[in-house]
Amino acid sequence: MKRIKSLAAIVAIICVLSFAANAQKKDERAPAQGSVEFQSASNPNARTLSEFVRVGNILYLSGKLGTDSTGKLAAGGIGPETKQTLENIKTVLEKNGSSMEHVIKCTVMLADIKEWADMNTVYVTYFKKERLPARSAFGTSGLVNNARVEIECMAMLK
């Protein structure tokens, strides 16, 4: 009986030590708890925001407009602006270890909700049909720089 109690005590100690060791192991992809990476916008006209914030293995992109590298909106209305916006998102994702295939959620803000169908015609071409991210869309009373569309998204790292 004494041996059984001793054996049980040894097993209990091993279990506790094993649990403690596993609790201390860290996922190589995830930074330490509370670790957040902020990345400044590459556009010098947008110094008031982070281009994205990385928490663990997720990138949270700030809203993107359909502007070129000089800050000029794509000409031609909602279709060309949506295309340029998504190209801007794609560029940021690819430069930071992700891709359009890894987008998990988008929020689309439209200056005029009546332009949703035209925006959506372009939007869906950037994602595989079987991998469409979750999405919300809403109309606003106006967007920065008189843009027609602004899109923010969240994406997993590759």
C-alpha cells in the first residue's frame, strides 16, 4: 500500500511538472503575450495612423482608399477606386507576410450605399469564390479626400 501511495505521488508530480512545462512552451508564430507591432503608413500624407497593427498572427489594416503613391484618387468613380483600394490592400498584405487569400474580414465604407453593386463587382474578383472573407458594408455621409470607397481588413499571416 505504501508503494502504491509513493507511486501515485510520483505520477502526480510528473503530471504537474509536465503541465507546467507545456504551459511555458510558446507558439513560434505568436509573439509574447501583450506583444503588438505597429507599422507607420507609407503615405507621408497619412501620418496620423498606423498602416496596420499586428497582434499575434493577425494583421489589422487601417482603412485604405483608392489612391496612388502620390495620394491622388483613381479617376473614373467607384469601380476604379475599388480596384485601386484592393490593390493597395494587396500590396500591404504581401509586404507583411500575408495575402488576399488570408483575408478573414473586410469592412467596406461607401460614400453612397447605392454604389454597393458596382463596388461588389470589382471586390469579388480579388477573392476565390470558396474563400470570400466575412464582410460588412455601410454608407457614410462622406469619406476622407472625397473618396467613394474605403476598405479595412483583417488577415492571417501565411
